[in-house]
Amino acid sequence: MVDLISQYEKIKPAIDEAIFSVIQNAQFINGPEVTGFQSEFESYLGIKHVIPCANGTDALQIAMMSLGLKPGDEIITPSFTYIATTEVMALLGLTPIFVDVDPHTFCLDPSKIEAAITKNTKAIVPVHLYGQAADMNKIMAIAEKHKLYVIEDNAQAIGSDYHLDNGSVVKTGTIGHIGCTSFFPSKNLGCYGDGGAMCTNDDALAEKIRMIANHGQSKRYYHDMVGCNSRLDSIQAAVLRIKLRQLDNYIDARRNVADYYDGILGSIKGVSIPFRAHDSKHVFHQYTLKLEGIDRNGLNEYLASKEIPSMIYYPVPAHRQKMFAHFGSDTTNLPVTDELTSIVISLPIHTEMQDEQLELITSEIIEFIQKK
């Protein structure tokens, strides 16, 4: 689904030098590469504070801890997402309230949010899924109206531009109270291990996040609150500094692949190509089709037989996972979410794709559909 080896070959000298430099100076934890990446990522995002951490799941958990959420507090969130988004809620004793997604963007449907708000609701966690931004203008308006926090799960949409109603253009992840992201290797901005970050424009909140991520301490050996140990190591930061300089080029390459797929697959009956919202820039972490009247699982198996990867993100939504059975969420009525789990399929998309690969993939998809 991604070709990290070919991507590495193109930036190999810079990557090797950066990693070797960390090994030579032996500042593996909180070294200059971490502070350098933090500063550069803040500039790229146009935000005051970036707090790196060990992974994207930690980022979500620390963000929720920093807001003072308590067991029993309710968090509105989509079910159609990777489990990490809601797993951390359960870990903290919070209650996920699953809301359906928009059938076009696959992101949280703002029109369904207010009906889910109760006196216990404290926050909304929209997910920018597959690289497509959620409708943040409407979500932020609802949050302001009801005095709710907003934590953006931006793990799949790093680098996406979003047009606010006031006319300004900002990056996803910088709109809510806190933005969280992952630097898992396959992400649009990925390191060579695990990594994550939180970002905010709130000075006090940033300081609290830093403390929680560092054992709850603001001064060494003085622990003011319960925290955790979640750090981005210097080698991963060194890799991210190199790749951050390429991020916009990587996004352009992914969008070019998406354009090719759109051109070939967009006119095929029963195939719905990814929707591109007018107010945001889709950065195509995944290229995900909807299939109607076409055997999705059959296509997945057929492509595998031709040694062409494809993936189903996600076959079981969060509200139907066993880990949430005690919430009784499996009875929640989410018709769009349930339908999407049976009709979506994601095709390979990455920065190194060649025309002959795209020709092979699309021709085999057409071959399968025509046979049926």
C-alpha cells in the first residue's frame, strides 16, 4: 500500500546523515533534533505550540487528560475510524457517544451532533478520515454554542488546508482546542518508528500537556499531577525534520495518483470515487472507493491474487467492537457507518507510484467488474 523503501532512496543521504549525527552526539532523548522539529512543525502548521510525544494514541490520551475530563463524561465521536480514537476514551473511563458520518466525506456529520449532546457531554472528537477534513466550520460553531472542547484527530490529514468561514486558510489540526497526530511510518508525514504530537494555540493548555507527557512534572522530580512518559526520540525527530521539508511534495504526488484513479474509475457504474470537499484540500492518506452492486470482498481477493494490495478500512466500526459491549453501543443506529463498512475499499496510494503500476491496478479492477 506504501513504498517506503523507494521514498527513502530519494532522501537517503540526508536521512543517513541526520541519523548518524544523533548517534554521534548521543542525545537520544529530548535532544536538539526534537526541539528543532517542534519549532519547524509549529511554523509549518502556523500554530504556537507543538508538543511531540511517543505515538498518535498517546497524543489523543494526553489531550483528553489535559482537559480535565472525568470518568462518565461523554465524548461525541465517529464510529467509522481506527479504534485508537475511542480506545483512549475507554482507558480514561470516558463514555464515547457514537455519531454517524457523512456518506460523502466519511467524517463526522455535523447535522447529527446536537441530538447526541446531553448534560454530560464535554467534548467532540472529529476525525479527518483518509485525508479528507471534517466540516470544522459547523463543528466549531456547535462546540462554541454548547461550550464543548474540540480535539481534532488529524493522524490521516497532516498538511491539509482548510478554509474557515472568516476567509482565512489554516491547517487541519489547528482549528480545535487541541490537534493530535501520528507519525506512524505509513502516514503522509511518517517517521521510521512510532511518533506523535499534539498542538494548540492555548499557552496554559500547552504547558499542561507538556507536564502530563513528562510524568506530570514542570520541574525535575516535582510532580504536580498524574502524567505519563511519552516522548518522541531524537532519531525519529531527525527523520521527521527531513521529511517535513518534503511533505507538500508528498501531498502533491498523492493527489496526482488520486487524479489518475479518478480519471479511470470515475465513470464506472457502481464505483464512487472519493469526494473532495470545496472547503478543504484532500491529502489522500488513503484512496477509498465506495462500491455499489459490486462484490467488494471479491474484488479484494481478486486483486490479492494478482499481487495487488488493497485494504478495507474499516471492516468493523468502533460501536460494534467487543471492547465497547458494556456501553451497549452495538444497538446505536448508525446506518451510514454500517453501510460503509461493507462497501469501501482502499487502493494503493503513495509518493512513489509509477504510471505502469496505476495502469495495472485500474485495468485489473475493470477486468474484475466486467467479468461480473
